[in-house]
Amino acid sequence: MDIAIRRARRDDCGHLLEMVKGLALYEKAPQEVTVTLEEFTDSGFGTDPVWTAFVAEVDGRLEGFALYYVRFSTWKGCRMYLEDFYVNESLRGNGVGTLLFERILQEAREKKFNGISWQVLDWNEPAINFYKKYNARFEGEWINVSLSSDQLSECLVTPPLHD
């Protein structure tokens, strides 16, 4: 196998979004992917990009990716948030994920981030075991909290706030 890890390019976005959908299917939540290709592409390669990604090309085909953005912690400073890390199922266990993850580690060191944060589902034993090889700390005391765009539009702020 010829494996190359490189930065994602604008023309990768369609395939990246397909892999995002593959990840959502693996995580048993395919209905949760609602981002359009246009928004996805603009968010990574538009005038104000918010994410960066690395892709794994195996024999010339995109087979995995690691997508991150910068997160600021008032306690720790600038940190990398690894939003998605995925390798197509047929290639798992062949070192592709290791190369991608180690490229993410290299990026975090090069950019002098104060650490990396990410989430893993509690039932995803292969991923948990993979991260344990890197001595990752698992923080069980935190609870994920979110508001969808529909919920945001329903939130009332009284009186209106102004900057």
C-alpha cells in the first residue's frame, strides 16, 4: 500500500463530506449530518476558514481524514480540538489511522498548542484502545451539552442585548 498524509484541499471537500457521513453512520447517527457541501467547503476554504484537515491517500484514493479547529481554553490557552478522525472501515488496522493521528500530534507541536481535546463514544472500544496507546486521559466527569440551530432560534433573550 502506498499511503500519503497531506493537508486537505478545497477539491477534497466532496469526498471528505462523504467520509463524515460514513463516520456518522458508524456512530449510529446518520441523520445528524445536516451541513451542506457549500457550507462545509466555505468553512474550510472560504474567506474565514474555521477548520483544517489532513487526509490519508491510499493508492491515490482518499481513505481517511482528521479534521480539527483551534479551541481556546481560559484555563489552558490555545488547544487543538480534533473534531473528526476517521479511516474507512476496509483499511482500519493497516497503520493509516496511526499515520493520520501522528500527523495531528505533529501539527499540535508545530503550532505550539497547549494540548489536544476530542471525544470518543463510550462504546467505541477500538477507538478507545487506539487512544490508550498514546496515554490519552479519559475525562468521564464532563457532560456534553449542546443547542441545535432550531433550539437557538427558540431561545428568548430579554431584554435584547447589545454590545
